[in-house]
Amino acid sequence: MSREDEIKQGLFDHTLVGHAKDVKALTEEGVALGMDPMDMMFGALIPSLQEVGRRFETGEYFVPEMLIAAKAMQNALAILRPLLAATGAKPLGTIVMLTVKGDLHDIGKNLCDIMLEGAGFSVIDLGTNTPPDKVVAAVKQHQPPIIGFSAFLTTTMPMFKVNMEALAKEGLRDKVKVMVGGAPVTQEYADKVGADGYAKDASATVRLAKRFMQAMGYDMSGSGEASEAAVQAVQAVEQFMDKVGKAEEAITAVQKKHAGE
């Protein structure tokens, strides 16, 4: 077995059991050896997530196992992101992306980053658990035409409005388009809190961002698209995260029910 094959087998095995440090180390080694990032994705990481999903459906795995597998995958994705996004597209403009305060989930946001960068956007990622003052500071510093808020939990979705109120207080709300998304988020909720747009997944995020840019008068003639392989990889991870999100929401609903009894 070649070292490349050993790396792929290791990525599969360690993602399956949520060994984040090992996944990170193997991904870094694979990149250093010049391995195709798509081969690491489709030859190891995505099949491992699919196996995690299968085990969850059969009752062998529960939500904690899914979450640690997702966390391990996140380590690999952070390293592979610039390689997956590279397309040579004309630079379109800057977008600030973040997961709101109180929320530590960021795989969905990271998938959006890959697709946005593949289309030619420069992404400033503020990470997770981002407080409103950091949101305001980023808008002041980078002056982006668009900012994206992500929330994976119903309990953190209200931070969308808190962030927009913080921007309004500093006179910045009208200077930036706000798009929101995340597993529990809907168009109805986005409208309710006053966001400018809602995107249900990474591909929709790119379409929405381009529509905003066109409406603001930006030249979109040189815009690109993420590669078909990158799109497929993103969609495969999104399907897994959708399972995680539904499982977490079901647990939350049960906990609320018991708390009210």
C-alpha cells in the first residue's frame, strides 16, 4: 500500500471515530505530498461521513458521534478550502462571513466560503461565536458590500437581529447587505428579522451574493463558478450536516418538552 493510500485509509478511519488531530495531521501530510484534494475528499472524507450517517440511521451511532465526526472533517476542510476553491476567477469583491455569538458550528459556513471563493469573492471569515462588536469592527475595517450570518441552532438565530441592530447603531446597516443562513433558518425568519436575503445552502449563497452585487452596480462579467467536483463535495457534506441538524433539533424539542412537564 502506498503512503497516499495509507493517508486516505487513515482519513476515513479517523474521521469515522472523530479523531480531529489525526485527521488534521494526515490532511496536512497529503497536501505536502501533492495529493489531489478531491481524491482526499471523495476517496476518504466524504465516504467516512456517509458511513457515519449510515450508522446513525441504523442506531449504531448517536448525535455525539456525528458531531465529533463533523468536527474532525472540519479540520480537513479548513486545510483543503483554498485548494478546493481555486478557480482563477476574476476578483469580485469582499464578503465577511461568520457564525453568530453563542454558536460554535461552522462547517456550513466553511462550505459557503469554498463556493464563494470559487466564484471569485474574497472571503473574510470571522469564525464562530462572533460577538456583535466584532461584527461592527469587521464592517468598519473591510467595508464589505455583503456580510453573511450563520446559525445552526434555533437558540442562536436571534443574534441575526442583534447584529443588525449593532450595525444600525453605528450607522452601518444601510451600507452592507446582510444574508443569513443555517440549518434551522427559513426565508420567513430572515424576512422577520430584517435580513436582506436568505440562502438555504452554499450554492444558493453564491447566487444571492452575485444578485446583490449586480443590484449594487458591480461588474460581474468575470465571475466564475466553483468546479463541479467542488460543488459535489460541498453538497455531500451539506447532506450530512442536514442530518446532524435535524437530529440536534429533535433532541432540543424533547428537552424542551421535558422541561415544561
